[in-house]
Amino acid sequence: MESTLIKNAEIITMNESMDIIYGDLFIEGKQIKKIGEDLTEVTRPETKVIDAQGKTILPGFVQTHIHLCQTLFRGQADDMELMDWLQNKLWPLEAAHDSESLYYSAMLGLGELIQGGTTTVVDMETVNHTEAAFQAMAKSGIRALSGKVMMDLGDNLPPQLLESTKHSVEHSVQLLEKWHGHDGRRLQYAFCPRFVVSCTENLLTEVRDLSHFYNVLVHTHASENKDEIRIVEEQRGMRNVEYLDHIGLANERLVLAHCIWLNEREKQIIKERNVKVTHCPGSNLKLASGIADVYGMTEEGIQVSLGGDGAPCNNTLNMFQEMKLAALLPKPYHGPTAMPAEKVLKMATIGGAKAVGLEDEIGSLEEGKKADLFMVNLKKFHSYPSETVDPISRIVYSASAQDVEMTMINGDIVMEERKLTHIDEEEVLTKSNESIKRLLAKMPSLA
């Protein structure tokens, strides 16, 4: 069994006591076997030894709302609001995807995520070619919960994205039965109805029942934009979260992205039903959607985690940026202590693990948990001085994705010295450029 010893590190455990340990971390196979001051005696001659003197080890980031299918569209849809952005840019671009372009879109996003310390994602794909995204996730080494997007309603949808309810459900189940549990549950399936606006009630109730039957997550958008809420009220006679609760979808398996425009009744539903919320501050700002009341939700006991969303509505999948924004945005409204660094780092790690029901396996560095972690070098001008500063403050307010030097998932080093081990960086960069040119050529108005 392969083993790794990380020596002489500052280890931010994110355990219940928030212990910070200066010492060693021993990994055997996929698990953390021991954490302590000097673990040289537990090694074997073949153990890989990493000297982390002056470096910091953290549990891998868990991003609970990502669109890998959109990474290829970075910079193609700037300076727009949500509904125009979807109808005039994103949906036509998604409709143009083929299997090859989707594969390299996913790989481009996965390379960025891994190089930035993200080890687990909750991903929503597009309607077609999701098999290619799962192939990319399988090869990259990422831990992921993902599914094809489901859309069986809409007057302004490209025909390639408008499915029948029957096809949407059948295709989703086929993908689930093939990929759910892949590689010892490193990959799992989640049902992904896009949002209420693009889903019939029949589809949503089918998803409700299938989620219960297979015991898998449902991942969707809600209350991101005022126009979206207006449309839902016109269609269904009630607001997003109230409607999802009305049809029985609001439960502990539901992950809702955004939740910016909630009323008090909806917040109460989310709390009572143990629905999980993903905060995507970078995306919410760029699309001018608004600022979610994360302070209020967390004070109410709602489980909130973080996500980068998609590259065309954020331009980056950088968890360091999302943490800093999440920490800063509430302060003008609720005071300087509203969202301290420790609370935000919990949202990015153990909070994300709790959102997907994996807190017993990932999200903190503890003996017996999976070895999902990254090593960051804070010996940089932008994060010094070091001796008198809380290391968690340095991570949230000063550090950068470029400071990550090594990423490990399931005990497997997927990036070392900034070089990806399972992804051919030059191939992905080259094929990404070729792919987006091919897609734009299908749509002269976007070229």
C-alpha cells in the first residue's frame, strides 16, 4: 500500500477544536493514518516523504456549486444580468457543445480547481454530452457529485436544450447507474434540474421521487434574480422555495445555489427542512444579482457553503477569492465581526463536506478521514509578516490560488510543484482554444 509522510508542516486541521498542529501527517492508501509531532518511525523505506518546512497543510476546499460545462465560455458573456445572460449567451453556447468540447471544458475547469486547492465539487453539467464530463472527472482525480442538467420547459430555449420529461429522467438515471459510486464513491451522481423556470412540475416531482429512491442529492438554482422570482410566481403562484417545499423537494438532500432574494418564510423553510445553501459571491456580483444574506442565514443555523459557479459568470473558479468576498461583503451591513476568517474557512472546507453528507470522510484533517488536502506556501510578500498573524487570517485574507504547491485527493497527489499529474496541461490549453473557436463558428452572432 502506498504511503506518504508530510513532515514539519503547519497543519490547520479544521477539526471540531480547530487545532493547529506543527508536525507531521502520515497517509497510507487513501486515508490519514496519523497526525503528530514526529512520525518518522511509522514510515517504510518506500514511503514518499515531503518536507513541508515553512508550508501550511489544509483540508481540500469543497466547492458546492460549479458548472464545468461552462469553463470554455470564460469571457464570452460579460456585463449582463442573469436572464439575458442565459437566453442570449449561455444557452446558445451550451447548445453548441459537442462531446469533445465538453470534455475539454471540464478538464480546463478541473485543472484550475485542483491547482487552487479544491478537491471536491458539486457540479451541474448541461443537457447533452454529460458522459464526457464524467470521463474528465474520472481521469483528473477530483472528488465530485455531478449530473446532467434537466430542462423540459421554456419558450426561449435552443431546441438542443429542450428535452421531453421522459428523456430527461431516463438519461439522468442511465448516467446515475453508470457513474454513481465510481472509484470507491469518489464520483457520485446528483439530479440537476436547472431551476423552476425551466422545469415542469412533473419533472420536479419525478426528481423528488428518484432522489429518495436512490438517496442522492438534488442540485438546483433558486432565488438568484428578481426577474427569475417574478417568472416563478407567474408560473406557479408562489415563490421559489415555497414552491419547492409545496411539491416536497425541500429536504436534507436539496442543495440550492444562490438564495439571494429570500423572504423570511423561505428562510424558515430552508432551516426547518435542513436544505443546504451555496453562496457564490463572485458570480452574484458580476451578474448584478445581489448579495445573499449569508450572515443572517448562518445566524439562523442554515448550512451555507461556497462555490465559484461558472467561469462565464465569475471568470475564475478560485476559492480564495470566494472566501475573501464572503468575509468582506457582510461587514458594511452587519459590522466588522459579522463573518470572521475562521467561519469562512469552515464554509469552504468542513461546511462544504456537511452540505454533501461527507463530513465523516472529508472536510477536516483527522485520523481515519480521506487524505483530501493541499499544501500552500505562505512565505510570500503578500502574506507576510508571519510570526504574529493568525494563519487562518492569512489564508482567507491574504493567500492566493497561486500559492498552492501540492494537492492530494484520496491519498493520490494530483498536483505537485504546480504540475498536474493526471491532466496534460498543454493538451487541455490547446484543445480548449480549438474547441471554443469551433463552437463560436456555429454561432456567427457570438463570434
